[in-house]
Amino acid sequence: MKILVTGGAGYVGSHVVRTLLDADHRVVIVDDLSSGHRVTVPDGVPVHVGRCGDAAVLDAASDGGLPDAVMHMAASCSVSESVEIPQLYYRNNLLESLALMDWMAARRVPFLVHSSTCAVYGIPERQPVNEDTEARPINPYGATKLAVDRAIQYYSDAKLLTGIALRYFNAAGAHPDGSLGEDKTPASNLIPVVFDVALGRTELVEVYGDDYPTPDGTGVRDY
């Protein structure tokens, strides 16, 4: 299959690209390189630099044949930044995704995989969560991702495309051969922050909040 990967030079996207190539798929990348790194892209994989909702960029990436599917990994993904600059997240995450889906529908590209997030669940009443847990995001990042998830459902109902959303919980780690990892400075997600302290790069892990229903009042994350 020919797979178009948006955000294919980013952390999750670069691992997706490598896995697709290992499975003998043809891959083409659309990435604006605002947070991704061209060096992560394997030799021979075309990279079209631009917005994932830009029809001209998507058409250029389709030169020689439309993709059989799109794996949509492009997004802004900092919870704290989304609270400070919500308009950026609605523009980058929601509007760009809708433009991408409209492009797919117009050109009859049938399949979409959306890189969503556990942030759509907010603070769930019960854990562990499952697909039936009510989505109640508490920040613009989660809200914009949920809006895309719901749009995919409605586009699917209208038979414009078939899509699925993957809601990750704390993506972390590196490729087994050490050639790919996370390179985000400053890191805001917990696991890289913990590793930075363990490696002596930073002094401590900041803990936010002291009124959670836990033994010491601090937040708990299960892994």
C-alpha cells in the first residue's frame, strides 16, 4: 500500500514510518517540520514540507498516485501550551484535520488513522478507562483531539471515509536499534522529565497539585 503519513518526521510519526517501511509499504510524508526532524526520515522517503491540511501540498505528495490510506500524526501536543494559546490548537489540530479529511473525501482516499490522545477522557470517574468511558476533556488539547475523533465518526457515517482514532497513554521509548527516540526540548511529558532528573540534566521533578484523593494528596499515573 501507499501510505501518506502526516507528521512523519515527529516522534510518534517517525516510528510509524519505520514500521510501515519494515512491512514493505510505500510511504510519503507531509510535515511542516515545526517540531519534527528531517534527520529521522529514512533515505528514499519523500518529505513534502507544509501544512497537513494544505491541498496543494497533499496533491504534491500524491504525485504518481493517490495514497491508499492516511496516517494522521501531525498535531500540536502540549497541554500547558494549549491552555495558554487555545487558538493555536483549534487551528492546528481541528481545522487542519478537517481540511485533510475534506481533501481525502474529495479524492476518494478511503482510510484514515488518527493519532488521538488519552486527554480526551479528562479526569475519568473510574480507572482503568476503556472505549466506553465518557470523554470529558479538561483542556484545549484534549478538546480539539476529541472534536477530530467525533468528526471522523460523522464523516464515516456519511460514507466519506473510514477512520479510526488511537488514544495513546504516555507514548515513550526509543527504537530498539537506538536510531529513533524523543527529542523535544524542553520536555513537558512526565517520562522524559523523570529521565532528565535520573541523568542529572535537571535537579528535580515538579509535582503539581496536593488535593487529589490519594494517600499523600499528589497525582497518580498508572503505567
